[in-house]
Amino acid sequence: MSETSNTTEVASQYAVQVAGDLERNAKEQERIGADIATLQEKLTALQQDHNVLVNIQQALAATVPAPAAESTTVPSPRKKTAVEPTGGRRSQAEKTTASRGRTAAKGPVAKKARAAKAPAKATGAKSDAPTLVELVRLHLAAQSEPRSAAEVSAGLNQAHPERAVQTTVVRNTLEGLVAKQRAQRTKQGSSVYYTATGGPEPVAASEVAAQAEKSK
């Protein structure tokens, strides 16, 4: 009888120890999972910052037009023609040759002048367009309550159908704003919502005109 009692007591002690080990294991898994989620958020923010910096670098490179090389075409000196018996007039063939020479000299200069004007027009059109970060920030600041990435993407596609914004890109942009403390992230169950923080940022003139046209 005494031996049976000792066996039961030992089994009870092992059961308590195993239960404690299981609890510690579950807590450790939860802690490591939280660390992984935090690192994943930081990685997403860094990737978004990298994409934004690449876009800015490309935009800056596009705003610097290539210098137009000066024309190095030098017209050849005209030869003196012999005095003709008919009062020194040039023949019709000589007049045609001189006219073609002037046209050929003007051709490269006119083409280079048109090529120099083209980058300036392209630069003006690109600088007026707001970036995706600006659009997301302005849209989020205009909302009276938190919005999910899908809701922000739908709002932007409705206001700017020509951009064709994807929800994944909008989510990365929102995470980048959160990393820069320009937006706040909240969780409701399994859903994530975003709210703009801080004061209003400067708005480009084209964006103000677009917002005014939209409100009419």
C-alpha cells in the first residue's frame, strides 16, 4: 500500500512539472512570434522606403535634360564662278546647288532644337503629378475615421482611375507612413486600420486644382 502511494505521488509531481514546462514553452513561442512580427514590419517599412527613394532618384534624373550639342556643321565656302558673257548671271544648276546646301545646313540645327525642347516638356508634365505617398497621405488625412488598406486603395482608384493602384502597394505605403510616424496603425480583430497623424502637409498646386474639380 505504501509503495502504491509513493508511485502516485511521483506521477503527480511529474504531471505538475510537465504542465509548467508546457506553459513556459507556449509563452516562449508567443514571445518569439511577436519578435518575428515586429521584424517583419520593420522589413516592410525598409522595403517601402527603398521603393520611394528609387522613385525619387528616377524623378530627379528625369528632370535634368541632356545638354544639346552645338552644331558643328560648317558650310563649305562657295567657289567664285567665271564671268559669263551674259552679264555674270549664275546658271540655274548653280542656284539649285546653293539652295540645297542651305537646306542641308539648317536641317541638323532644327532637329537638335526640337530635341532640346522635348525633355523640358516631359519634365514639366512629370513634376506636376503627385507621388503615391502624397496621394495616400492626403486621402488618409481627409477621412474622419480609420481606414483599411483596401478602403484606401478603392478610394484612390475611384479618384484617380488612371493610376490603377494595387492594394498591396497601398499597404506598403501605409506601413512606410507608420514607420515615419506620419500615420497610426490600429487592430480590430484580424483587420488593420490606419489613421493619419500630425498636421497637414504642403499640397501641390495641381493636387489642389484636382480636389477643387472633384468637389464640384
